[in-house]
Amino acid sequence: MTKSILINSFAIVLLAIVSCSSPTAKSKSAVKPEATFYQYNIWAAFVNKVFDGHLKVSELKEHGSIGLGSFDHLDGELVMLDGKAYRVREDGVISEGKDDDEIVYADACFFKSDTAVLLNRFMNYDLLRSQLNLQLPTANHFYAFTIQGVFDSVTLGGLHKQSPPFKQGLDVLIPQRPVFKGKNVAGTMVGFYCPQFIGDINTAAYHFHFISDDKKLGGHVMEISSGKKLTVNLQKLPHYQFDMPASQTFDTVKFDKQFQYNKK
Ligand SMILES: [Zn+2]
């Protein structure tokens, strides 16, 4: 069971504080799912050791066809593409998540590209972010992206599986993450952009995961380059929905640590 809030993106912070109501049929029908940024868990809670999530893969699929996140107890990074939820375990081995597998953190949407742009080649992630910034109609909305092609190099992060009681948060675990690398890899970047006003509810700016076409390489994008022009598909997401974990860990978490990837 989860508690849901359906809100307009501009009211997210205020409503997150004042409202924690149960979903109703009326509120669910008020937002078109194909234009909605769906989020499970709160980034700041995930950073602060809320690693026991109960969102099933089958439930996540009700909220999107693409997505990213982490499986329960950090037992694998999540990359969702074409409606399939892939799990990249700490040893880099990729499997498809089963319907009852549980997820601790996720972003997702039913992706329907409204803009396709040919990118110039990018020699690193910063240059890709700079190009993407130029393509956003406004920095104050939420967006979903897919970037498909052959990438010159990819550096991807996993996470080490944790067992309760959880001792360290993501501020410690992410710098220690396992790293997977590849060259001349055909695959897809799946990601989201959140405006700066999101604070620590989600990751500010860009967050991408990657999965290769052969499903042998995947994870959180740490560094990436392409010597060719690739097409980015993006979708503006004017609605936002998030579910919070129904767990004692979440109920009692202290938000004393912060971690953000890159706010550019
Ligand atoms: Zn990630």
C-alpha cells in the first residue's frame, strides 16, 4: 500500500508538506498518465537510508514505459525501457525484473516524444548537458528523455546490495559504487530533468540511466561520449505524482544528509 498525491508541478513542495491523502478515483482520473512524471519515494529519504521499498515492478509499469531507479535493498539499478524493467546487479549482470520484485526508488513516465532534436557530438557528459539545456523550452518544467545510438564510451555506476539495519546512506555508498565501462556501445539513455525548485525531493537537473541494446551493459550514467550526432527525444511533463513508501523506515527517517549529482 502506498499513499499518493497528485499535484500540479508548480505546487509540489507546498503540497508535499501539507497533504498526504489517500488516492481517490477522482484524483487519479484528473491527470493524464501519459503526461505525468511519476516518482516513488523521496530522493532525500533514499539518500538517508530508506532502502526498503515496496513498489512492485508490476505497479511501476502502471505508471510508465520508461524509468530509472533502484531495486529494494539496492539490489540493482533499475532501467526501464519499452515497458520492461531491467535490473543491473552490483556485478553488472542484467536480468529483467519480475512482477513481484520490489523497488525502493523510481522515476517513470509513459514516454511519448513531443520533440526530436539532432545533437552535435559530445565528448563528455557536461557537453551533453549543455546541449540539452539549449533544447529545453524552459528550465522550469519537468522532462523525460531517450537518447538512442552508438556511444563511443560509457561509464556506468551500480550500487552494492545492502542488508538491514542500513548503516550508510547514498552520500557514502555512491562514491564507493561499482563502475562498469564500455566502448562503442549501442544502447539507450533513459532519463529525466527536474527544475532546481525540486530541492531534495528528487535529483535536480539531469539523471540518466543506460542500457545497451544487447542488455549486457547498464547502470547509472556517470560519464558518456559520442563522436557522432545522435537524436534526443524529449517530452515535457506538466504533471507530477509521487507515492511515498509505507514503511517505518520512511516514517522515522531523519533528513540529515544531502546528496545531489550535478545541478547544472
Ligand atoms: Zn541513477
